[in-house]
Amino acid sequence: MAAGQLSLTRRALLAGACTAPVVPTGGHRVSVQVSEDAERDGPWRLALDRFREADALLAEAARTEDEEYYDRLGARHDSAVKRLLLTPAPDAAALAFKLDLLVAEQAWEMRGGELCMAALKRDAHRLARG
């Protein structure tokens, strides 16, 4: 095969990344279902709503021919993922969601990913203390 046949375009790579939260990964499924208590928490709710919107827009834009538009939505999606990961999880269900999202998006490879990992560690310790 020629090298060009194995090459992924940026759009194909981003399209795969945007579908990761709804595609089974390693026997697990990332879900945006969180507890009612978490839904009522202000900062968490705002970050979750922004993630849902960015995720839906990016999935819809996978069909567009406008590369610049798709790239802007990809950047918006990445920002929404990072914001959600950095927002304190109000309960264990939200923490589980954040862990699923972290793995699905490979957030450790994002710019600022180490901050997301540190936020998850803080969440886990805080929730473990009760």
C-alpha cells in the first residue's frame, strides 16, 4: 500500500475522537447520565451542559466539508472536555463519568492534561473523605 492510503486526515482523526464518548471502549461506555444531585450542582451542571453541546455540534459537523469550521468546533470540544474535567465532581457518579471521559478523550495527551489528572486526584480524595 502507498503511504497516502494509510494516512488519516485531521478531520477523520477528530471525527473518531468526537464519537469516542458514545462508542463502547474496552467494554465500558461513556455516558452523560449522572445523578440528580450532580445535575443540580451549578458549576458541574454548566460544564456538563457545555460539554454536551460541544459534543453534539462536533458529531454533527463531521459531515461538513468546511475544514475551518470543523477545526473550530474541535477546539471548542477540547475546551469543553478540559473544563468538565477541571470542574470538581459533586459525587462519585460524576467522578466515574470524568474518568470515562478522560480515557475516551485521552485527555492526558491534551495541552493541560496533567491539570485534568490532578483535578481527578483531588476529586477522588475529597469524595473518599466523605
